[in-house]
Amino acid sequence: MIPYLFHLPGVKNRDLSTGLPRAGASVELQSASFDLQKVLNTPHGNNMLLFYSRKYAVYNLCFYESITRNGFCFIWGESEAKRGANEIATIIQKYIENVDSRGIITSLILYSDSCPGQNKNKIVLATIHNALLQSNNLQAIQMNYLLPGHTEMSVDSIHSTIEQSVRNITVWAPSQWATISQLARKEPAPYNVENLTHEDFLNFDDMSEKYFKGNLVGKISKIRTATFKKSHPNQMKVKFSMKDNASEEIIQIIAKPRAINRRYNSSLPITKAKYMDLKKLCDTGVIPKIFHKEYINLQHCNSKDVLLDTDVEDTVEENDF
């Protein structure tokens, strides 16, 4: 079944599509929710010697398909890329390309939370539309943003399954997360995992800058659904409420073809303080020798140790209830 908004009256037994068929009604439809797992700080475990050490951040953006029950994990480390809108958009494009390559799916419904720095912004919306136009089989994509503070998505099951699998073990190195994530679930099948490097990430800033007609400042934060159709290539149909009788607004797309360049030319440095903590864990033998190179070879610099690109959601809009 597709992820529903259980907190809204009358929606438990229906999907939230706008002009798209009900999930499960056709093999031509796919429904998926996606979300970043909480940061996988590495080394990860209950070893007291790790407690006071700064750790290397690993990110995992997951997709869960409600119809096929397939799970997808896109994993990268903080030295490869950040976790902002361009990184999320890059992976959304990868996922859309995967769905399109199956050859039979024509409609895709996506669900996410309303985090403006990652999911709910013009970069992601422009990327979804651009990916649809580049696809061979997909004819429509709808993006649904769940209400802040009331998010319940099927993709959460991937996060909890992975977290459960490492409850009683120590993850010593970033490279271990891919195998751990893949094998965290046995049935109906292991998760599909892709490791990403800085070379995979794209920069959609220029493309999205003048993608939509008019000033969308303040409007994007209110969007609940955005629907793109190949039959109307210059339109984004949006709704600002999940209610049945919510009105629909058409936003014109005025984008011109642009080259999309890489986001990064090289890997990113971690802070010197973090590097020294990790090196100390290696030098003292806390981290097994087989994993030392993963840490010792990290670039580092004198900068603040902060995690940019918050995953805090928008505030709740009263007219959504």
C-alpha cells in the first residue's frame, strides 16, 4: 500500500494523487517515499572508547516503493558531498532514471517530508520536471509533501531496519555501511545500495534559477502537491492543501536547456579536530588496523565542525487540516 496521511480525515483508503491513477490499480504506476536517515556517525557502536571522539558523518537517502516493497539506499560520506538540495536532487534524478529504465512504469508518485533545505525547494521541483522530460517511458510524476510534524512514511521502515541491524555491533568504518544496509533485510529481498562519490553529484543551481515563471518565494513552502505531465510540458500543477476540494494552481515553466555540471571537483576536507580524533582512535588501536587507511587518507582543514543543510521541516500550515 502507498503511504497515507493517517492524521487527515477521510484519506486512509485513498491516495493523494491529482489526476494520477490509484496506487496498486495498474502495473504502470509506482509509488515511493524517500527520506534521509539520521546521520550515521562512524565509528558507530557502544564502545566507551568511542564516546568522546568526533566521528565521520555518513549519509543515507532511502527510497521505499509501496507497491513492489523494494528499498533503495544511496550512501555517501561527508568528505564526498554535503546533504543539501543539490545532493538530494541528484539522487532523486538517479531514482527516476531507475524507475524509467524498467520500461513499464508511466506514472510515479513521490512522498517526502517538508524540509525546505533538502526536499521542498525549486531545485528539487525543477529536477523532477527535467528528469520527466528526459525519460523514455514515464508520462507523469507527482511530488507530495507531507504535513510537518505529522510525517509517517513507509521509508521509515528502512531506517529502523538498518538501525536494528547494528544495535549490538560496532561499525568501524564508513565502507561497512553499504554492506550492512544491503543485508539488513532478508525478505522480500535485500535493499538495493549504491555508494556515491563527489563525482556523482550535480549542480542544479543555474538550471533552477529561472525555471518557473514569477516569484515563488513564500509559495513553495505552502505547496502540498506538485504534478508534472509530459502532455503539459510547460506546466506545474500545484495544490496548497491535501483536502479533497483544494483548488489547483498552474505555475508556468519557462526553463531553457542548460548544461548541468558537477557539484564538486574534488573530495571535501573534514575538520582538523575531527581528523585528529579519528587518527587517535587508529593510533591507539581502537579502530582495527584494516580500516586505518579510510581515516588516515581523509583530507582535513582548520574549519568549524558543523553539519550544514538542516533537516528541520517547515512549520505546519493551519489550512492543511
